[in-house]
Amino acid sequence: MDHSIKARIEAGEKLSREEAVQLLETPVGSREYYELLYLANQYSRKAFEEKGLIFAQMGLDMQPCGVNCKFCSMAKDSMCGKESFIRSLEEVAEEAKALADTDIQDLFLMTTAQFSQELFLEYGKAVRAVLPPDMRLVANIADFDAEYAQKLKEAGFTGVYHICRLREGIDTGAKLEDRVRTMNAVKNAGLELYYCVEPIGPEHTNEELADEMVRVHDYPVGVMAVMKRTAVPGTPLAEKGEISAARLALICAVATLTARPPRAMCVHEPGELCLMTGANQLYAELGSNPRDTEKDTRDGRGFSIDDARNMLKKMQWGVKSR
């Protein structure tokens, strides 16, 4: 490892794009690889006080989505006649109330881009009403403007998951400038922005990954993440395959040291190795899921709260309670 980069890491400094690229070139299995994983784990264990976090995300609908991402099971070109649905407000509020009695810290509501944003505000208000005041409520929805950001805040949302996905506008139907505009609206409204480098496939370059790792330097991001792409059958990018667990661990370590998130570092899909390379936060999922073809991901690949709790404890992370 370059001595100047190591010195900056040990001094607690965020890394530059060029430094991130250099670290991402580290050969898996080399001495430098394990040193990098150690440094990221050291940062997280200290910054997060040996405590892990569990978040939950609820998918509200499954509809043919016009943004048509090439990795998503709900893209209009990939649904292949699967039945569309929107979960009822009453069902979502009931699920949220049950989740509020668990170990989760933050609850995310996720929709396709087809979901009515005005209707989404009503769902948000209903969910907020059944959550403890100290539980964060996070929106994971399509692009929006500054006015809508204020409406989200008024409805009781505390944050928004919104990112510039890898190869935005190429592998997705979204425009990069719209994604950035939404992120700026989130920031200016005083909402918490959650960020992630995703969805990572074998074809993505180190430069592309580093671009998204340093983008968070322009925003007050408390929770950072990395996510590998799942090869969902029937989606155009499935044939490109998936990255290895060892590669994801390297990316997780570099993202941790580049962003130095103050509240949590997430990895997805959940994996034990990454819980020793910077990550301390996992998601439990229910409802629709862009990486699953089941109506409710609990019947498919969805990770449960118990799964998350057990994995954190197995890797010697305590589970933080609210």
C-alpha cells in the first residue's frame, strides 16, 4: 500500500478519487488486500462503537416501471406479464407498526417510478403515525423537485435514499442531472441523504466506482453503502454475472475509508466478510424487491430481521437499540 495513502487513512482523512482508484486496484488475496480490510474494519469498529444497525425496507408496489433499469425485475421490459399490485395503505401501516416493535433503527418505504407521489405522501403520513417519534422514516422513490422534498418532510419523512447509479442513463432510463437535482433537493430541505455505490457488476471500472464514492463528499451523508448487482433471471444484465464476495469486501473497505460515514456503513447483499471490512449495517426486506421476482421478497431472497441480527452477532457486532 502506498505509504502516503496509509498515512492519510491513519490520520482519519477522507480519500480522494485518485486514491480510491489506486486502492481498488489492490489484488485480492495480497498482503495489501488484507491490510486494507484491516484498516477499514478498524475505522468502523471505533467509529460505530462495536454496534451494528438493522434497517428495514418495505416495497409498496410491483408495476411495469418506465425507467426500465436493465438490472431490475420490475422494469417494463422484464416483468414479462407478471401480475402488478399496490399494497394497501392499511396493510403497509399495519406492517410498519409491527416493525416498530423490533430492533430496526430506520424504516424505508420503496416504490417504482410509476407510483403516484401524491399518494406516497399519504402512505408516509399513515406510517409516521404508527412509528415511535425517534424512528427514522426514509423514502426510496423516483426523482422529485425541491417543492416535493418539503412535502416529504412535512409528511414525516426524515431522509431519502437517492443515488446516481452506476452507468445512469445507459443501464437505466433516468438522467444523471435529474438524479443530482433530487439529491440537491434532499440536502436543501434538511433531509438526511442515504447513499450507495450500486449496482456493482463485473464490468464496472475502478474509476466508475470511485466517482460515486467521492460524490458523497458534497453531501452530509451519515449512512454510506455498497451493493453488488444481483443477476435477476430475465433482466438484460443478468448474463454479465455477479462480482465475488472477495471483490465486494475490497470495494466495501475502500468506500468506508473514502467516505468515512459517521453513523453507519452498509453492505448489500448481506455478507459476513464485509462485516469485517467496514460494514456494520444490514437491511431486512419485505414486500416487492427489484432483485426478486416474488410478490413478497420474504418468500424469496429477502433477509429477515432475525437473519440480520444473527449475522451481526456472529461477526461480533452488538445490535444497537433505539
